[in-house]
Amino acid sequence: MRRVLDTLPDLAQGTPGTFVLAARALPLGLLGQFLVAGQALFRDVEVWSAHAALGIGLVLPVIALLGGVLLMRRLRCFAWWTGLVALLYAMQVALGAGGEALPLSLHPFNGALLLVASLVLLAKVERRRAALAANAAVATEERLPPS
């Protein structure tokens, strides 16, 4: 029998707000990274320091996502995508820290991969939240007396 990974186990327990916030903050921060990098390339070279600071600050949502997956059994359904996001983030920092041309040339490509992976993870988190809301609505309807 083929095992299917689903993001809806233990749905009644919900999804912690910190996990949802981290899943939402990461793609926004990555989009900010692309914006700041573009500003640094075409307007003001001094903005590169803001790019580096924002990049290091993005470790917070990555740690929150990893912590949620590792500490809460009901969030293990997100482990594959969270692991991929963490791996791509670590690669992103390593590529950006190197001063040589090849790693720096791969930095934007890896950033795009990281953005896509974080958006997929966010879509899965929001799917879980929507299913929880739908289940709650059905449960409420079932409790109402017939009209």
C-alpha cells in the first residue's frame, strides 16, 4: 500500500498561530529580499547591508517552522517542505557569504527556489486552515435546530 502524505491529520487540534505567522512571513521577507537586491543593484549600493540584515533576520521564521515540525506531532505533515525550506535557506546563506563569483551567481537562483518552496508550504498551511474552518462550519450547522 502506498503511503500518502497529507496535511490534514489531527485537524481538530488546529495549527498554531506562530507556525501560520512564520509560514506567512517567510515569503513576504523573501519578496522583500528581491526588492532590496534590485534597489541595491540599480539605485544605491549602500542598500546591500539591508539585504544582508534582512536575509539573516529570515532565520527566525525558518527556525519557527522547523521548531513547529519537530516539536508538534500534528505538524509533522509539513516536515518535507519545511526541511526543503531550511536546506535552501542554509544554502542561500552559504552562497551569499562567499565572495567568489560562482556562489554569488547562484544566489538569486537559489533565492527563487526558496521563494517557491516557501509559497508551496504556505499554500499547504492555508489549505489546512481552510479545512479546519470548513469542518467547524459543518459542525455548527449540525448543531443548529432545523428551521
